[in-house]
Amino acid sequence: MIVLASASPRRKEILEKFFEILIYPSKIEEESDAETPEDIAMDIAEKKASDVASKFPGDTVVGADTIVVFKGRILGKPRDLEEARKMLKMLSDNIHKVITGYCIVHKGNMIKGFEETEVKFRKLDDELIEWYLSTEEWKDKAGAYGIQGYASIFVEWIRGDYFNVVGLPTKVIVELIKLGFRPKR
């Protein structure tokens, strides 16, 4: 059995396209003492996976953490509307990185890694930003946007794995297939 250590509907949707899964969100605090964005994302993913693996010792557990990085600054989930507005204005007409750390716990072993995708936003005027904020889609999203939703119109281009920006890189699917899991039919 594959257990997803996340409440993210986007991660669930990606994994469920391939496998039968169980959802059991980790309750850990998403904090890390790691220094680089890549290490922070992997550290939090490992903490999530380890937490849930302790409750499902015979199963394979997948943990992930996605962060947005702009000019070396990590943009987490905005606390409120004003912070979301500031993030979107920062990202407007700029390139940022989306980094997802992942950890798979399988038979006492860990497979850890990260995926990085570059995203270029078109220039967003205030009217478009205010319209997007009114949709409330920005809530609970790193960088204040979800590429799979209304914010898809912000994207001029991406370089890398689209599903990484959604929240779970395809590398995770490949690793699970290599471990012997077969996609559902």
C-alpha cells in the first residue's frame, strides 16, 4: 500500500492517477533548520514521511514539501490577503523557482530528492491581481498561487516538470514504479 503523508488535494490527484493510495496527513510542524531551499524542502518531506511511516510500518509512505523561491527568498503560504498581494506583485514579470522535496519510505529505506522548476510570470496588472485574490485560490498555496487553477493565466512559460509546480514531481511516480508498484488500470 502507498500512503500519502499529505492533505494536499493536488498531490492526492496526481498519485491517484497511477496508484491506489491511502491518505494520512502528517501532523508535524513544517519547520526546518536546513540552510538551502532544496535542503529545507527535503528535510520537511522526510519529517512528514517518517512521521507517517511510524504509524504504517509495513507500507510505503510518500512525503513531499513544495516551496517557491524568488531571488533567494522563500515564499511560503501567505498568512493573509495583503501578503498574497505582495507575493503576486513580486512574481509579476519575473522568473521564480518551485522546489519540491520528496521522501519515500519503503521497507526501512529512504529515497530522498528534490525537483526544481522555473516559472516565468507575465506582467500582472493590479486589476488582474485583485481579480485573482477575489477567487481565494491563493489560500494555502506556496507563493500565493496554484498553477493548475486560475493562476494558469499568469504563466508565460515553465522550464521543467509541470507536476512539480502542482506539488508532486513525476520523479516520485517513477521511483514508485521502480520499487515494484504498478499503475492501476
